[in-house]
Amino acid sequence: MSPPPRRPVARATLPQLGPRIARSGLILTLAFATIAAGAGYWQVLRAGELVARPDNPAVIAAARTVPRGTILDRNGATLASNRLGANDEPYRIYADRSLSGVLGYASLAFGSAGLERAYEAQLVGLLDPDPVRDLLRKFQARGADPQDLTTTLSLDLQKVAVELLGADRGAVVAIDPRTGDVLALASTPTFDANAVADPATSRVAFLALQGDPALPLLPRATQGRYVPGSVFKIVTAIAALGSGSVQAGTTFAQQPQAEVDGLLVQGFRVRDGHHPVTGDRALDFMSATEVSCNAWYALAGLETGGATLADYARRLGFEAPLPFDLPTAASQVTGNRGGPDGGFADRVELANAAYGQAETLVTPLQMALVAATVANGGVLMQPRLVTQFRGSTGVRSVEPITLRRVMDGGTAGTIRDAMVQAVEGRLGRAFTSGAAVPGVSTAGKSGTAELGGSGEPHSWFIGFAPADRPTIAIAVIVEQGGRGGERAAPLAGRFLQAYFASIE
């Protein structure tokens, strides 16, 4: 009897399983690798950035219990320190209310602002000054190591700036153009940060500040945006001369009569006060800057073109928040976006923007950087507020950063010479009265920013000194302070005198 026939074994599917298993394994391996790489990227490479965020729950929790590091000025003077309150909870005390616009406050009830917020993770010790130690700290059982911050600020100069502003609303920004160090960053009105930080008074004090129509919580130096008036002519000069569109000797035949009748641009007349002292003379760059001729600058802006003006403004930091320790509002040359000629709606807007009107808006910090760039031979330095972090485990220094060369040294020198004429020239002195520092060559430009309506214009001044070897650049704005030469220019002069007296 023959054996029963064998049934065929279904082997045909087995060879098909191998590639499927291999593909599935490869997909899973790639998925896990992607997850691991992402985790490594965020938990290792970007860990410090995440920890440093003020809204990090660990930072918020530490801020309630850990005594914060001390904040010092450039000379070692204490700007912010700690005091123990009820239940031994530490709270902040501040050296002077002139610092309120830059240091901000640290409050158990209302969080933090200003430099206290920007460097909260360092102040409460959740970041190590050494990046390697900071990378390893998550694997070690170490407590917080609060960092002391050494700033670029001068407490004495900060007090002087606020004192000179007095009851006016405005700002003073002073920068070392060689390094970007911010020597003073004053905004008025100030507020009592001690009252906000003290748990016994914080609620009443903070609610009162929120309801104050003078907006004392607004850091005007970095986030106030203003029509610049004639101080913006320095931006136009940088674009016009830097691009070669206009030369130092350029004159415009229609300029003298335009001072009388207005400059006709596409059916609109750009008005400018006539300068009797210049008569019917067609002005060049130097003389137009000295007497602050709107017609000449409007014509220079049209010759330069909107795209070029906008490009040079961006090189100076316009159209984006500035890279800085604190949040900054973006300055703008025009409120429009897109378009064939730098975003300007038409040639009328461009002509008005070229001398600082139209839809041009700037922050005081931005205009201080414009002056500092000219002072530094055309090189823009990144502004900075902190130079050193110091904890129990080490010290980290913050070095100056060069952002870019905006123009060549020759162009910067030509603009510098015109700014010296605007302060010290026979005709320029009338527009910048009080800005010159006795015994120190001073460069500058005043500005009167018309606001429309019946209100007084904003009063502006930007400048630097000594003109031949600048160590300080300054921007001053006094809200509705009148003509630039009446309020901002003499304020800047007194501030500069205080600065030079402090370094003798």
C-alpha cells in the first residue's frame, strides 16, 4: 500500500516576510534615532536656552525661594540685591529708581521685567557660567548657584540722565561706540521698583503703575517708537553718501527756491523753513547738514531712492528687533511693506521720510546706534548690558560683538565732519545750542519731530564725542519738548559734560 500523498508546504510566503521585517526594523530604527536626536538636541544642545526662558516653571519656582544674584554697575556699585521678608522669603531691593526702566523689577506676586527677567535663570542659579559644567549639571545633584551680573551701566550717569530729564517724558541712551557698552539707558517717568518688589506693598504699587496714564512701566529707551525728525537725516546721509548716489559736494539747483515755495513732488509741496543766512545759495552736504535743510535732504533722498535708503537702514538695525539683552521694538523707515521702491508708497513719502517725517518711527536705542556707527568709523557694534556672570563655580565674561560694517571709514569721516559743523559751526550752533562740550570736539544733530495737530514736537539730539576719538555716543528724546535745540541738545551737552568729568 503506497503512502498518502504529502500536501505541499506553503513556503512561498516565507521569503516575502524577510524584506518586510527588515523594512519594519529599519523604519523603527530611524524613528527611534530621530526621537533620540531630537531629545539630544533639545535636552543637551538647546538645554541652556530652554532653561533660560523666563516662563520655564523651574525658573519661576526658583525665583520664589532662591536669593537672586547681585546686579552691579561697571564700577562695582550694587544696583540690585536681596532682603529677607516674612517667612525668610528673599525679595529685591534696588539702589535707585533711575534704574527702573532698565533693571525692571522682580516680584513674587507679579513676576519680573527688564534685566531681572532677561537673566532670571542666571540670577537664580539655574544656568552655570561655564557651558561644559552647565551641560553636566543635569547629571549631578547640585543646588542652585545664583550668578552675580556685572553690567555696562554707570549708576552715576544713569542718575544724571534721569535728573536732566526731570519731569519730562523721554529717554537718554549713552553707548561706548567702540564696544557697544550701554553706559546709560534711562526712561522717564521712572517708578519705585522697591515698592513693586516688596511683598508688603507690591499689589498696591503695581496696580497703581498699571493705571498710570504716563506709562511708567514702558521702557521708552528700547520700546518707545517716535517720529525722529531731523536726526534721521544722518541715516539718509549714510545711505546717500555710502551708496555713492550723492557726493559731499552735491548741490540741487531747485533747493533755494524750494525753501520759499516748497518742493513740488508729484503734486505735493514738501515745506521747509527758509534759511535767510544762506540766502539763495545752493547748499552742499556739509552746509545742508549744518543748517538742517529739509529741502536738500528730501532731494537727496529722492536721488538715493527708497530701496537704497531702506537697505542702509536695515544695515543699521531697522525693520527688526535689535540684538540686545532686553526686548526692543523695531524701528521703521516706512509703515508700508513690499513695493518696488523700498516699500515707500510714493515719492512723496520718500521725500518726507528722508528728513525724518512721514511714517518713519525709531527707538532711542536705534538712534544711539546710528550715532555710534558714525563715531566708530562705519562699524556697528552689538549693544550690550552685561559683561560678566560670576557664581561660586566660576566666571564667564561676555566679549564685544561686531555686527557689520555699514559704510567705509571715509564716508563715516565725512558725516562726522558735518555733524561737528552742526554743533560747533557758526550757523550750526543756532540749531544745537548747548550741545557743545567746552574743550571737547563734539559732533551731533538735533531734531524737531512734528506730530501734527496743536501739540509741541518731540525734541531730539544724537551725537558723540570727542569727535576725533569718540568714547561716547548719545541719543536724547524729550516727548513734546519743542525744538531739538531748545531741550534735547542742551540736555545732551550737560550729560556729556558729566561723562567727561567722571573719567578725568
